[in-house]
Amino acid sequence: MSETSAVTGTGTPEDDPYLWLEDVEGERALAWVRERNAETAAELAGDEAFDALVAELREVLDAPDRIPYTRRRGPYLYNFWQGAGHTRGIWRRTTFEEYRTDEPAWDVLLDLDALAAAEGEDWTWAGAQVLRPAFRRALVSLARGGGDAVVVREYDLEERAFVADGFTLPEAKTDIAWIDEDHVFVGTDEGPGSLTASGYPRTVRRWRRGTPLDRAPLVHEGAASDLAVSAWHDPTEGFERSFVVRYRDFWHHETHLLTDGGEQVRIDVPDDADSSVHREWLLVTPKAPWLGRPAGSLLAFRFDDFLAGHREPEVLFTPDERTALAGHSWTRNHLVVETLQDVASRMHVLTPATGPDGWRRRELADIPPLASAALTDTDPDSGDEYFLSVTGHLVPPALHRGEIDGPGERIKQAPERFDATGLDARQYFAVSADGTRVPYTVVGARDQAPGPALLTGYGGFEVSLTPSYDTVRGRAWLARGGTYVVAGIRGGGEYGPRWHRAALKADRHRAYEDFEAVARDLVARGITTPGRLGISGASNGGLLMGAMLVRSPELFGAIVAHVPLLDMLRFHTLLAGASWTAEYGDPDDPADRPHLAALSPYHRLAAGRPYPPVLLTTSTRDDRVHPGHARKAAARLRELGHRVLLHETLAGGHAGATDHEQTAHNSALEHTFLWRTLGGRAG
């Protein structure tokens, strides 16, 4: 078919004239991408104002006085750092005594810039697992160009070298975990049949050092239709245990305790519940009513008693209409519980206690209104240390360190990165099509004439959008006179499982109605006008942007979609797409296909509609959301004669960037596009 053939609504490959753009590294597709990149650069980049904006954003991204967040492993605090002179980054550590100083002395363990240069590889950091309790050996994961697939290598922290005969695995979407110094659990690509339809490990093995992987005993084997399988070992002294999990889909899984004899004992909680084990405790968060408790509760059981059949929980948290569980973390003797009340954080300490009063509880910290607090690290093994970060839309982050029931102190404070004079953050509620109240936060100047505004949302996978100090958005948008708006629409986790489930599968339209309600409310309040309202989102949020483009283009003046899903009739055949059918539905299921066809932005693009200007961004190395989504939508919009720009980075993975220079460039493209489209100044 020619490049100008129409796309029909059937979604079959033979009906798609742009299927060739799904050939990620095909020469024809890449030549087309290079042409689109050149067009985007010619329109948005290359002048002094653009270069100055890139430099300004790079300055805040590289700022040496950023807070270096750490993770404690034994006596050291570990950190991965990117900045000036360390484009790819360094993995380093220091002592707490050094860390609390203004300029800590860091011990560099691994320099990725030097490694990439020596090996001629485009390495990016994908994390490290350090073996407890000695903390001498690590399993380091390295990704080429920022993809999800990684190379795994064992590293000796004392010798500062990769272990020559250590655990090593080639590039794959590997799942690996220490058991002891000579054994690991591993699931990886071992050839045909070893991966699920989603591209993740279907089997997990117990691999002994110095033996062939294919001879390693099989621990568990899932079905090809599963999402993945995984196993891990808890080395806590006195509570040593191993577990294996079969993930049937994104929201349903089965967890088993592995006995010393190799048997698997099912942890009999609902398959859609979240559960975790710490020492003698099992914590469960059901996503539907269970044992007479509502969805979103936090329930505690003694682990051994639960295995023996005991089902009377200690109720640690019960949600209400305004409050949801956001997370929890153990120290050695206490549990810290984070909740969201109308999307603002609250933190409480819970302490196991015997007697009729149950667990003791108290507030950990006084969190300001419309602020976000998060535990960045705790010590679940040997002490009650915690690190707590507190921030807000206009409040630079501060890092506090303390001991539960002991003294605490602020040990790091980030400086202001942009001029917030005259700005404030305020929360409103819009009323959606079915009467639901939807929270959103407006950041900007109060009581000014309607002006350029940028609205963002996500609305999926139970992800909550909480207040954060975005230095790039602050410099490129707020400090230049724009208003920034964050919508907590359904599909997310702002009000717990009920908020998420309200927009699952065929009910996805509720998330989009929520977002449209916020857009209309902004106009009704005189904050902006449709022609000056831009929207931006990434990944599932990019799908939200595509839905707005085809559902309600009259509400917006510009749309930016980063690494988006847009072809909802083929997403399950592309890379990790099959893993999301539990969220969106399965295009091959006759019960799901109608609502996916009605939703799919790529198939709903039509001639004669007044679409606003669109900027699409993606990455050739995104091995999670296929770059074909953005490519094909750009091609279809071009065919229809609409204004669309596409920018595709050759590296970057699903994040779209692997270093600060790339991040600054991509952000400058977005904000230059928004300012030029919505009116105002770009520099």
C-alpha cells in the first residue's frame, strides 16, 4: 500500500498502510524517522533562544548541589550520580558522617563513562543488587541505550572489578536475585519457549556458581500466556526464606513459599492483593473487599499463624472517601505507613504490640499542605533509621534523617532553582460526566488574565501524581509566566484501588471524561482558554493525550505525547504490550475489542477534524512501548494534512533520554513547541 492509504478501523495488519514503521531498525523506517527529526529540529531548534534554553535546563539538571539520594548497605550509603563530567554516571558510596557534610568525600566504585569508552558500548545504569550481609559482591545491570533489556555482571566492591568467572548473563529482560554467595535465582532468555508472550522470563532456576545455566535446577515454570515468573530469597537472620511468584497478568499473581524440600506452599491471599513478608509479619493490601475489610486496607498477620490457617487480621489502615494507602516501609522494629489525603501525604509510625490495644501508632512528621513526603530509605535489618524526603510544587526537596522514637534532623536542603515570586499552588475539584469529583492542582500566579496553561495527567496502572518540585518545568514554564496543572484522574491511585478500577478496560472513558472535566473547569475559572491550554503526558499518559486528540480537540491548543501508546488494536503484539491487557483489555477478545476500537487514537484519526498542533516523541531503544505507535500516528496525521512534529531519539529507552544533555534537549523541544503554539515567549 502507498504511504497515503487510509487506515481502517479493523486493526488488521493488511489494513495498516504504515505497518512498515514498526520495523524498529529497518533502513526505510529509520530514513523516514531522520526526515521527521530534521523537520522538528528545523522548526523548533537551532536558534540562540533554543540553545540558551537547553543550557539553562542542563544547568539545573547538572547542579552539583542536588540532593544525592542514597541507599544504606551495611556501613555505607550508596548513590548513583550523573552530572557535569559524569554524563553516563558513577556508582559511589560514602559513610553517613561524610554524607551529612556539605561536600562529602565519595568512594567511586564504577565509572560508566570510562566503562562505555573502554568497551565501545552505549552503557546506561540499570541498578545493582548487593549481597547481604557482607555487602562485598554485587549483581550489576547495564542497559544499552537505556532499554529495559540488560546485561548482568557480577562485581567485587573491594577489588573494584568485575568477577572474571562470576555470574554473567547476556542482554535480556532478566530477573535475578541473590540467594547466597554461590547461588542465585534467575529467569532470563534461554532461547525459544523461555519467555512469555510479554517478553519476560517464563521460568526461574536456582543457579550455582561455576555451572552451566541450562543445567541449573528448574524452580518454577509458568505459562506462555503469563506475564512473568520471579523468585527471591530473604536472608534475614532467623527468618531465612525463599519465595516464588507467578504473575498471571499485571494485576493477578500467586506467591509461594519454597520449603527446604523444594515444595511450594501457596500464600493464600487473593490473587489481586499486594502482600509482603517482614520477619514474623505478613502484610496484605486487598484490591477488593476481603475478610470483611474494604479494598485498599492494610492488614497484618503473623506469618506462621497465617500459614496454619489463621485469618483474623490486625487492621493497620482503613481507607475512606478522601484517604488512600500510598505505601509502607519497615525499619527493624517499626512500620512506617504513607497515606494520601486528597493527594497530599501523611506519614505514621506503627509499632507491633501485644494486648487489647493492638499496634501503637503516631505521626512520623508534620507534612505541609499540598506537599509530598516519601521514605527514600530505611534499615529493615539492624536498626530503625529512616531517610524522609519532603517536597512540593514550589518547595525544593529537603531530606531528613532520623531514628524511630529518637532524634531527627534535616541533613540536606536543595536550593530554589527557579523564580517562584508571585506563584502559589492551590487545589480545586472538577465534576466529571458521572458526577465524580476529580482533584487537580494549579501552580502559577493567582488572579491574572487567562494565559498559557499546561495540563498533565496519567490515569492508569494505579499510579498517583503527587506534588513534586520539577526544576525543568519550573525553569522552562512557570518562571516564564505559564501555569502548570496536575490532574488526579481515575485510573490512577490517588484514592486507592477504587479510583483505579473505576477506569479499567471498558470503563477507560471515565479517565478521559475526568481529564476533559478538568480542562473545562480551568476555562470556567478564567485560568486559561482552549486556545492557550496545552496538554502533555507520557506512556499511558501519552495514550491519554491521543484520546484527547480524537475525543475533544476543541478543548486544547497544543498536545504533546511522549513515548505514547496509540495503536490500541495492535499494542498487545508489540514488545511488552501483551502485559497490559489486564489494564486495557485484549484486542483478540471479542468482548474487549469494541471498546479498544472506540478508544484507539491511531484508528480514530480522521480527515476534516480541527486537530490542534501535535508533538510526538519516542525512542528507537524503547523496548517497552514500541516506537511504532508514535511513528504511525505521525504518518497518519501528516497524510491528513495536520500539523504534527515527531522527534525520535536513537537512545533513551522508555525514559526517552539517558543523560542530562538529552533530557535538556527533549525538554527544550517540548517547551519551545508549547510556547510558540500557545502564545507567549519561548525564551
